[in-house]
Amino acid sequence: PAAAPTPTSILVQPSGWTIRVDLSVTADNQRVMYADKIAAGGDAFNFTKSVNGNTVLVTAAHSGRNTTTPRTFITGSQQNVGQATPVSAAATGGTAVSGDDVVAYMGGDQQTSGDQWSFTPPTDYTERQDATNATWSNLTLATRDNVGAGATGSLTFTITRNSGTGNTGWGAIVCAIAAAAGGGADVRNHIIQAYFAVNR
């Protein structure tokens, strides 16, 4: 099942993509969004936003996934009050099926321009991307592949301010991407997209 996106998204997705989660974090009015599609090969794409503001985009591709029912679960969670460094940010997890790839996106909602923040992934997760535009927006992706069946529990990131003086809120999206039936076959990729934008 997929969490219903809010109807007022500032992201216009290309053909074939669907927004699954759209979080409006109010610590400093930033957005964390997640969209996905089943890849067809040679999947160039452009996203359009309807507001000005800084943006960070992270994409990831997972092969050998179930293209009929690709998501075992997807969750969104957020902290709307700015917190002092270091921030312990517990993203809501879910119940995985054996063979799932679990992906966790965490975006900071920093309250001071130019602050630099970094992320430490949850235990047993591997950081795949840690991106910032050096002004307002930052985003990280952590994954754990081919998990066993059962509840993931909360996925706790540590968000650390490396320079500056401000606090940060955050938004997180966690998704379990189901394995292809029969396992192992490199079927069409399941492309995952995460988008973080300042809406000031």
C-alpha cells in the first residue's frame, strides 16, 4: 500500500511517475517528496516545480524487484519543531517481507541559511547519498538490501550541524521495495525518486 500524497504538491512529475508521499515540514516550511516509476529502459526525465527555491534531488534504481506490486510498505514522518544538534531523528518503519530492499530518505528542514548539516544512517543501513545545495536544502539516502521478514522498527538517523548556529526539523520517507516473484531475476528496474525543495 502507498501513503496518499497531499493534493497541493509543488512537484510536477513527468509521465510515468507517481508521487507517493508529500510532506510539508513546518519548522522552516520545506517539503520532502517521494515519487517512483517502473523503468522501461533509457528513462530520461525532468521534474518541474511550481515555486522558486533551493532544491536537492536524489534518485536510486533497484533491480530484481516486483513490478506488479512494488511496495510492501511506505511511510512518512516529520519533525516540525527545530531541534538543536545533534538531532536524533526516528523515521517510522514498517513490516518487511523477506527479500525486500528497504530505502530511507531523510531531509533536514534547517532554520538558518548557510548552515551545514550531515547525516549518520540508522544501524545496519548503508548511506548511499548525502547531498546539499549549501544554502537551505539537504537530503540523505540510506538502504538495507534483501532484508529478512519482520518489523523494521523506527529507523533512527543522527543529523549533525557541522557549521552555523541554527536548528533543524526533518522529514523522512521509508519504503520497502518488494523482490520479484521467484527471486534473483534481473527484471526491469524499479526507479525511486526523492525530492526536497525550499518553499519560502
